Amino acid sequence: MQDGKVLLSTAVPAAPPRARRNPWALPGRLALLALALLPLALGRDFTLHLAIQICINVVLVSGLSLLARAGQVSLCHGAFAGIGAYVSVLVVMGLGQPFVLGALAAILAAGLFAYLLGTIMLRLTGVYFVLLTFAFGEFVRLVLLEGDSVTGGANGITGVPPAALLGHVLDNKTAFYLLALACAAGVTWLLHALYRSPAGHAIDAVGENAQLAEATGISVRGTQRYAFTLGSALAGLGGALTAHYLRYVSPESFSMHLSLALIIMMVVGGRRYLFGPLIGALIMTPLPELFRGAVETQNIFYGAALILMLRFLPQGLASLFRARRAHEEKNRGDKA
């Protein structure tokens, strides 16, 4: 009290600052919606085929980027996709179960193998972990090749039935595209929710500085095993979608070449960004079709693109959007 008056200015708390809205949120969502509807509007089989492949690759690369955010890189992601593909086919064709149960079995089988493998392998880090994942991928490929009575050996399994949901057989590209699009959107939403949760924060902390995360009480090996299991389970889902779309599975479809292609997509898109898998799949999936007439130079082009990306844009193309947003927010702050 001063001169008989109460100073209310110190008694009233200041209003919290209003959160700034991202001006690119609505245009970005509209752009994603337009991009998703574009293949349906064009209605061409080739366009729908590429769109389906892109959606499946988004699912696969999303699982790989989850492990990368935890600080590890796997060369057996294609093997987990193969496990999911073969399990789904055997459940549907061998046991006569519907596609939904086959896809669920694929997710569980890939996740279970990853959990058991991660319990043993995640004691190692760096190049040693990468080499062991490479060995496991080759082991899975050899098992699929030698298991003629179950896997069909080198000839694979033909005549895989198309996916079916609620009694509707998805035997045309338009229907299957809607399924693949729903899976890609669902996986992206799942990871969005995960990255905003305490488990996602732990994954980011381990990926940025494992020793510091361990010092704060976070289990580095447990967190990486969680990311490895969930990411491999998503690979199982991608494998099931691939099998019932192509209606054919073979061991060579899930070799190390698939794992390397997925890693390139992840690096090009951005391994630490939610939409990095989408950007990488959008760019790298159509490229084999554009260079189909130059098969001998495909690998050279991919290698050169990867080297340039790692040299000049190591965080991927998605980092450009984040940098632009940060620059605009800085400009608005300076004007304020």
C-alpha cells in the first residue's frame, strides 16, 4: 500500500503469451489432400500403381526412420518386410484366414523377431550393429530360398489372393490405393502421436546423445529395442501390403537391395522429420521408371545422388521446410 492506494499491478499475473500458429499448417494439409486425390482424379493405372508403391514405401521408410531417430541404422529392414509378406501369405492361403488377420499376423511376427533380435544385437552399436543386421538379412533370404516346401524357394509363391475388407475384394488399383493410402496416413498419424509422447521424447534424446540420455535415467538399450520392434512391425505391414498387391512373393523381392533403397529414401527425405519418409518416397519411387531405359546407370545415379545429399543437405529435403519456417518466425520476431 502506498499513499492509501493498493498497487494492483504486482498482484495481477501477466497473461501467458499466445501460442503462434503455424501459417503453413492449413496450406500444407490442403496440399497433402490434393496430392492424395490426384491419382484418383487422373484415374490411370500407371499413376495408381506408382501411388500405391509410394504409400507402401511410406509405411516401410517410416519404420526405418523410427529406428534412425533412436541412433541406429538397420540393413535388415527388407528382411522384416519379407517376414511380414510370407507370414501374411501363409496365413491367408495356408490357413484360409482373411486378409486382416494375415496383416495382423505379419505385424506381430516381424515385431516378435525384431524384439528377440534386438535383445541380443542392441548390445552393440555403430558399425557392428549394422554388420549384424546385414548378416541377419542374408540369413532370412537364405532361409526363404531353402524352404521350398513352405516358401516356394527361388520360385516364390504365386496366386496370392488380393486383399479383402468387410467382404469387399480389393482386386483393382483404385480400391487398393485407398487401402494403401489409409495405411500410410495411419502410420504417419501414429508416429506423430508417438513423437509428441514421453516415449518419443526418449527416442529423440537417445538419438541425439545416448550417454546424456543414460545419465538422466533413460534406458538406451530399452528405448532402441522399442524403436527397433515397432519399426520392424511397420515393415511387416508394408510387406503384407506388397504381397497382396503384387500377388506374388519371392526371396529376392526382400533382399538387401530393398533395405538399401529404403535407406536412400530415408536419407533423401530426412531421417529426423515426420514427413521425411513421404518426401523420400515421392522422389525416389518414380525414379526407376524414369531411368528404366538406362538400367546400367541407375546405381551410379543413386550413388551420386546419395553422396551429394549427404554432402550438401545431410538432414534431408524435409529440413528445407523447417529452415524456412524458422527463418520466417525469426523475421516476425524481429519485426515485433
